[in-house]
Amino acid sequence: MFDGKRLLITGGTGSFGNAVIKRFLNLNLKEIRIFSRDEKKQDSMRKKYDNEKLSFYLGDIRDYEAIKNSLNNIDLVFHAAALKQVPSCEFFPLEAVKTNILGTANLIRGCFEENSVEKVITLSTDKAVYPVNAMGISKAMMEKVMIAESTKNQNSKLILCGTRYGNVMGSRGSVIPLFIKQIRDSKPLTITNPNMTRFMMTLDDSIELVIHAFEHGNSGDIFVHKAPSVTIEILAKSILEILGKDNHPIEYIGNRHGEKLYESLMTREELLKSIDMGNFFRIVPDTRDLNYKKYFDGQVTESFSHSIEEDYNSNNVEKLTLNQMKEILIKSNLIS
């Protein structure tokens, strides 16, 4: 489906955008267009890749005219532009609304107006499930915007679907680079809560999820990659052992603003309507309209499924052991 197509990546200068670009440059795409607001990162990326397939558009996802201009003749869109830092979004929640919610609405509106666009893949997070912080709430609303637009425009050729991630190891905001820097700077390694668990995804896993969504997504779908989890303490100890710093001091500092003890990738309600696809779950949308009269009149009847007591969270999936976590870190070249 990628042969000869033009792909737009919003937020493409971020760590995740960089990882996706490396993979997509090996496909037979005609053009990969990078849209972001950071001219320095764009310049660095232009020099790094020096590839004629890459083109760069400077602009902010909050600016409708800027995003609309970048969509000209585009076939496929991967939407990665977002505010992702939990603590900063707690202090500036309206900024998260402007970028994560309204920015997504701008993009989708532009895609419907640009008739060439065939498919849009949005990027969400486990923090959107039962959200307790501003970043998670804004991402949950981003998902709702995507699903609502796909439901209202079921006759459109444009397909909108989403991906939802746990923590992508080594990406911006990941705790792994922080731990490594603290160790090398001879500073105590700071752990928020030793029993806190987080899903662990490699960059390769995350890219496979994007490609799977492009290839198999129907409008309104959200795809979830099955992932193991690890406690923050095991993660920290695995890094210390790899670096030969077993006796390095550790400080326990408590949860940051808006942090959960466990993260969820799917709610109980979503599990009921999800399809197991092996390495992935497909969460299908509720495509019913608001005309409930047909239910009251008996024109439509619904069957009731069994209930599920637990969500799909980082405390009830396979947990990585110390040796397993070390093996993944070494294999992923995240520690050198």
C-alpha cells in the first residue's frame, strides 16, 4: 500500500518520528513529508538523512492553515505531533488541549478537505485509558475526536484509525535515558515508586504497530500492541547491572504530578469489543447513531455479552524479570 505514495508525518522531528522515518525510507514511498514547529531539529534531520525523498514543512499543528498547506497531494498521514510530558501538561493543561485535541481536529478537517488523503493513523498512549492527568485526558479526547469523525463520515473514502502505546523505550520522556545520565553523572538514581509498573515496547514494536494499522485499519479502529511490563525498580537495577554499577546509590522520590501506579492499555469495556489479532488487539468503534427511538420501538434489539472484571493493565500482564529486562535493553542498543 506504500508504493508510490506520499506520506506526511506530523511531529516528525521527535524521537518517535525519527524511528519511523528510518523504517519508511526503506519502503517504496514517493515522498516523506515532515511537519513540525522545530526548525533546528528539521535542519539536523535534513543533514542527517540527506535523502531526496524527505521534505520539510515548518508549522504548528494548532495552525489550521499551516497543516492544510502541508497536506497538498498527500496520500497517507501519521499523526505524532503532541505534548507528551505528564508534569508540564499538569501545569499547562490548556496547552495540551490546544495541541493534542484541537490540533488533531485541525488535521482531520484538513484531511477531509484534501481529497487525496486515503488514511490517517493517530498516535495515542496508555495514559488515555482511565486518565488521571491532563496529558492522558487530552489524548483520550483526541481518540474521541478521531472516532467521532470516522463515525460521522462513514461514507467517506478517508479512513481514520488510531494506535495506542505503552512506554516506547528510549523515546523522548522515557526514563531510561534519565537513569543512564544520572549514573554517568555520578548522581543518585531517582526512583519514583519501586512497585510502579510500566509497559515496555521497543521502537521496532512501535513501528510494527504503525505499519499494521496502515495495512489493516478500518475507520474508527484503535490498535494496541500486546506488551510485557516491568517494575521501575527492576528496570533501574537492570540498567545498573549492565553498566557494572550495582552499588550505585538510589533515592526514592515518590510519584510525580499526575502519575499512576499502573498503566492500562485497554479498559474493561474496550476488552469486550476488542478482536485478538495475535500480537495486536483491534478495538472496534461503536458506530450506532443517536436515534434511540428505533430501540424503544423494538426495531433493533441488542444482545448482552459477559462482563470482564479487569482492564488490560501493566500489573496483570507478563512482568519481565531482571535478566529479561537486561536482555531487551542490550538487544535494543539502548545502553552502550
